Amino acid sequence: MLSDGTARDRTIARARLKFLENAELPAEIVPEGIRNSWRRSKYLGIGTDEVVVPYQPDYDRESRLVRAATPVLDRLEQALAGSDACVIVTDRKGWVRDRRVGEKRLSVHLDRVHLAPGFNYAEQFVGTNGIGVALEEHRPNVVLGTEHFNERLQNVSCAAAPIRNSVTGRVEGAMNLTCWNGPARTLMAALVQEAVGDIERVMYEFSSSHQRALLEAFQRVTHYGDRPVLCLGQDFVLANSAATARLTSDDHRLLHEAAAELGHAPRTRKQVQLTGGETVLVRCREVDSSAGAAGYLLELAFPDHPADQARRPGTGLRAGTGSRSSEEQDANRPWPLPGLAGTDPAWNTVSRTVSRCARERTPLLLHGETGTGKSALVRAAHALTGAASAPVIVDAADPRAAGAETDLPAALRAAPTGPGRTLVLRNIDAVAPGQGPAVARALDAAAAQGTWIVGTLHSAPGVPEPLRHCFVEAAAVPALRHRLADLPALVDCLLQRIGAGVECAPEVLPLLRRHDWPGNVRQLNLALREATAGRRTYRIELRDLPPSLHSAGSRPLSAWEASERDTLVQALLEVDGNKLVAAQRLGISRTTIYRKMRAYGITLPTRH
């Protein structure tokens, strides 16, 4: 497969063969970037003699990336006419979006190895190649001849570089230059960098034009009145103070999806449920610029229910008062606690309240759904005070779990007390009526010794009457579905705890956001642990997630139905969502596949 027969190519080829036989790679022979890519490719089980890549012909041929790259590719196509070179542009996930080839022989070869529009050349499918490495490592690179992991690619050399959005810094795609192996191949990197710079400048001009159009539309609407207004572009958000006070970044995503549906129907209004459960009425119109569609202008109408604000998740009120605490008024400022993640206003509020109560030793009642992190908050706030001991947790539903041989009051009296100590009574709504007074006396005695007393339960009204005087403040821990903007940070935090050095593929987070998470953070942690244990690559892919996360059914399922749903989801994931192939494998009709997907609320995000 060698075309130029250079000594270096033969040396690299021998090193590659030894590496495939589990030999160590000599650092002085194989460049570091190539070594790392070979290791990733081998770990992923990439084939070395056949190019097998996914194909998706249906894609946006008028995307901003394609429109920005077209004039650059047109110019390069003229310059490369008749030469043995080819220029290619892919999106950020490796899908080839355009290709210009200088001569027919190279074009035929590229078709044979599927390096053509509609195919995916990410490293996870092809192994070491210019496009894959550039997107994986977010840096320019050159892959020469035998440095390719797949033998079918070893008679060409390629140079590639990521294309970045100059405004956000995000990688939008990659530019690749491929040619037959030859003496001029080392000069390719400079040509690619120049082309990337031209594309990025065109994209910046598009962004500037879009942003100017959105800004003008925003200023016209907000010049008079104070109703909430939001402008949404691809990488640009404008909001007046009335909108900023009511929306999170995850709300922006929901509203952008609604705007995409309403953009061509400006007289239509739509109700959208935000991440916190509040409903907003949206009126939208599309904003155009000289470079095409710039984004959307949204006028919002919120229902005016002031009394509901005091009942929003995370609202902690001092016992016997009706005023909001200073922590709530400052809830938009992040309040990090050790080992925890989140910047949602409701989470900030309860974090501040718990931290202050731990510092001031104020007895606190924490209420919230199972798995929201009540005990984790207490442990973090306790650690923040510098205490050397861990909190003692006694479960009213099972006092023997704390080591007590007798009843609940005895378990509380046996707990260590004093300054720097914390005593948590979990599930206080499970305290038997006859034990209420004795439990209250045990808590009061511990508090008198300087112990921080915390009670947890599902809802505040469930506190037994004899225990209500034991707690001075109360705070609600928000459910995960009410703080979905924190999901990326939570996933990163939980994966660090798992400690497998694993990350999530980009398409995983959108799926996690669509789930209701009735088990809250605890359920998310279990799902990530299961996905980490069963993953097939170095990161968590869609197929690694538990099948239940691909379903959004609104009713509990029987054991048989859950098994059927999981089997269906697994079959669809194995064929990348192809309903026909999945139906054939399961021995059912495609109509049945669609009917079952609707019945179980199964949604499989596209991978392109």
C-alpha cells in the first residue's frame, strides 16, 4: 500500500504492525499525537482492513458552516483543478458536508473508502485520520501515509484543522486536505490553516450580521414598556431585565425549540412549560439579516401569581415569619459547597440557608423528594464549618441502622453531642405518635449541648406536632426536574465521584435533559454508574444508558411491559435507530415498532 517507499513510511508501518500485536510504541519513531490516536483506535476496536462508516444523506445543506465554507471551497477547487489533491469540510461530529477533488483517480479512491458527503469520518468509526484527530483533540494535525490506522487509507496523506466560531470559541467543524503520498505532503498543513482562517472570517461576518439584526429588533421592541423580551440566535442571547429575572439557561433552550416551531407563524402564540414548572405564553417572530435567518424575537407573558413565588422550590422561611430571607434575595449568586454542583437559583437559596444554619448551629428542617440530596447538603455544610467528625444520621423509619439496639429516642440519646457535632433525624414523619415527646426531649438535649440538629422529610406538613418546636428554620431542596440547567455540572461531578476517568458523548446530555428523573440525583447517579460499568468505549454513548431513559411513558409499567420496552430500546440502539432493521431482528412488523414506541414514549435522538 506504500506509494513513495520512503524509509520513514516503512519504519512507521513496522511500528504499527508491532503495536497491533500488543508491542510497545517507540516514542522516537511514532509521533505522540499518532501514538495517542492509535491507542484510542485500538481501544475502540476499529477495523484495519475495511472502512465501515455510518451514512446519513439527509442533512442541512444550507447550514451556516456550509454557507461560510462554500466560497472558500469554490476558490480552492479552481486552484486544485487537475492536481492530485482534495479539500473536504465536515461538521463538528465528523459528518462530511462538502468535498472538492482535483482529479478523477483520487475521487474514485475516496468514493471507495467512503470519504464523501453524507459519511462520517470521526475517529470512533475510522480510526486515526486527519479529520478524526482534529475533532478529537481540537488542534491541527497531519497524518502521513502509514500513520493511518486503517490500511485502506495508507496511500494518501491528509492535513486537517478544526474550524472554530470566533465569537464563542466552539469547534464548528473541520477542514481537511487529502492527496496522494508524495514529497509535497508536509506543506499541506499551511494550506489548511489558511483555508480555515478564511472560513472562520466568513462565519464571523455572518455572526456579526446576525447579531446586529437581533440587536436592532430587540431595541425596537424594548424601547417602550417593560414586558419580558428575549432574542435568541445560534450563539447569541439578548434578554431584558424582566426576562432575565424569570428564566434560566435551560429555559432558553426550551424557548428556542418553541421558537423554531413558531418562527413562520408570527401571529400564533404558544404556551411553554419552563424547567421550574411555570408556564409562559410565547409570541415569536423570526428575525432576518443580510446573511439569512438571524434568530428569533420572543415576547413573553407570565401569569401573575405572586403568592406562588413563596411556594417555589428552595424557598426557606424562618419559623413564625412571612418575609423572605436575605439568602433568597441573593439567590442568583453561586454558592458552591464542597463535593456538590449546581448554580440554579433555588439550589443556591437552599445551599446558603443550610450553610448559614450549620455555621450558626440553627436547628433546620429540610424537606424535598427522595434523592434530591438533603443528606448530601447537610454533610457538605457540616464539612464547611471545619468539623472533624461526620454527621450522625438516625433514620426514624429504622433507628437500628444507626447502631441502636432499642428504640428511636435511645438511638438519639446515644449519639455524640457537643460543639462541632451534627445530628440528623431522617424521615421524621415516620416518628410514631407515642414516641414524639421523647424524641423531642432527646433533640432539645442535644441542641443544648451545641449540636446542630437537622430533620429531613418529604414535605414540611408531615412534621409531627411534638417535634415542630425543635426546628427554627425550614428549607426545600428542589427536585432535579426543577434545576435541569445544573445537569451538565451534576453529571461531571458524579462521574468524578465514580472515578473511572470517563466522560459523556455530546448527544447524551440532551437525552438526560428530556427525562423527568422521579428519583432525582440519586437516580441520575445510578444511571451513570450503570452506563459507566457497561460502556463499550472510553466515554458513555447513547447505547450505554439504561433503556428506561429512552422512554418517556406517563404510567407505571408492569414487569413484562418494562422488559418489552427494554428489549425494543436495545434493538433500536444496536441498529442506530433503523426501525426496519430492528423490526426484522425482533421478528415483528415496522408498524408494530412504531406503535410500541408511541405506547412507551420511546425517543431516540439522531446521531448527526
